[in-house]
Amino acid sequence: MTTISAKIENEDKNLFESIINSIGLNVTTAITAFVKATIRENGIPFSLKAADDPYIYSEENMKFLRQSIAQIEAGNGQIHELKENL
């Protein structure tokens, strides 16, 4: 046996525990189920989509994007070359 440690937001932890406890699981069992499903599927056992992430379109992120666009339009942006890792 081994121990896995992860840092997550306190509110997320509490909500997670509440949900899994309501279905009769604890954190260890839920994480073990996730690990086993990941091994079985040879990948994350569910779809990850940015469009489904409410934080992508949060007001805070949209404000940052609007500020960035305004900086670029005002001529205060910087052009960087993309580098690919091969």
C-alpha cells in the first residue's frame, strides 16, 4: 500500500466528501475506484472538455481576457514565437 497526497480547494474537498458519503463511499474508496477505472480504461475514465468547464467562462477569466485584448489593441502586446517540444 502507498499514500497519495493532493492539494485541492477546501470547498471542493467538502463537496466531494459530501457527494461520495451520500452514496456510501469514503475518499479512499472513491480515489481507489478512480485509479482502477483509469488503469482499466488506459486513460481518464471520463471525457474532459473545456467547453463543459464553467470556470473557463467565469467572469474573472472573461475580465482577464478583455483586459488582455485591450492591451493588445492599444499596442502594448508582445509577440512571442511558439516553440514545439519534439
